[in-house]
Amino acid sequence: MAAEGKTIDALSQFELSPILGAIGSSVGFTQSNGHMVIAVAAICLLLIMGVSARAVVPGRVQAAAEMLYEFVHDLVLRQVGEEGRRFFPFVFALFTFVLVGNVLGLFPYAFTFTSHIAVTLTLAMIVFLGTTLLALRLHGLHFFSFFFPKGASIWLAPLIVPVEMISYLSRPVSLSVRLFANMVAGHVLLKVFATFMILLTGLGTAGYFVAVLPFGVNVLLIGFELLVAFLQAYVFAILTSIYLHDAVHLH
């Protein structure tokens, strides 16, 4: 598409480019890495400010920090059980990192690092390898009984075991692609409707009136993307908790 002689590409927003000048170029420090640092800093700032107050009647920041803490804490306990308390910091870190990364990308000129499969796959592999090593540590070779449910007929083993193994090995793929695809799709839609709005305003006075329609759609999409940003972080956290439950309890 073109507007005023400029080409507008809905996918260009996902391109990586080094920042910090020569230093960024030499170490490959891109805007994705920069926004990860911003996300971590924002999470730490929220928690530090929330904890430092310690008011009986919490203010907004303290209430937000406590609500976030209790939400993830309850989620982990519901899915994993009492054994899940020791895994709470891990799930909490994943949830807040993904959530802030999703929301951060909705700000003007910001970058959504969760829209890159390299980032989401790395997070998914950390979860996959971590839960697998945990299961091996807790259960030893008995872990492999996970691929053949207790009580199943031995004659079904040639069918059940391959299916269970494929299902297990596909966990990091589904976990990473789900988050990546949702983030990319939402931001592409936002860019496309923003492009329509720019093109319509080039038609003159009548174009400004018609441009109200894609503008309204974009406003609705931003609200929808906020919901998706939370839901995708929630799905990532709850699936991680389910995988931890499988590692601790097997079947």
C-alpha cells in the first residue's frame, strides 16, 4: 500500500535493528532486547514500590502488586497443589514478563518482543526442559511411565506410547506458536486499519469522514488486544503450571 508516495508494510514493525550505536551493532543488541530490559525494570519497579509501602489500606500501586501476586499464587496452587509453592517465583516471573511484554507493544513506537518466535520458543524451551529435568529428578526412570497410563492394556502400547511422546514433545511448539501467532496477528490488524485510515484521509474532506470507520475499528482492536495480552500471559502461566503438575505427580 502507498500513501503520499510512502510504502506502508504491516510486517515492517517486526523487523529488528541494532540500537545503542556501534555497541548495539557489535553485540546484536536490538530494540527487542531493549524492550525486554524495560519490561523487567517495570516489573521490578512495580513490586518494589508495592512492597515498600506496606500500608494496611493499600494504595493503587500496592493493590496492583498484591493482586498480581495473589492471582498467580492461587493459579499455581490450584494447578500444582501445595507442592507448587516452590515453583511460584518461576511461574510469576514468566507471567509478568509475558504480560508486560504483550502490553508494552501496544504503546506508540514500542516493540512487542513476544511477537518473535525466537523469544517465545526460548521461554517455551525453558519450561519444557525445566519440567522434564524436574520429573527425572523426582521420579527417575519411573518418569517414562508417563507415556503409558496406568491401567491401559499392554496391547495398546504401540499406539499409546508414540501418541503420548508426540504430544509431550509438541509442548514447546504449541506453547511458543500460540503466543507468537496471537501477538503478530493483532499487531498486523492494527497496522492494516491504521493504513486504511491514512489512505482515506488522502482523499480530501470526504475521506476524513470515511476514515472514522477504520479509526473506530482500531480503537476496538486496542481494547481487544489488551484482553488478548492478558489471556495469552494467563494461558502461558496456566500451561506451565499444568506441566509442573505432570512433572510432580505424573498421571
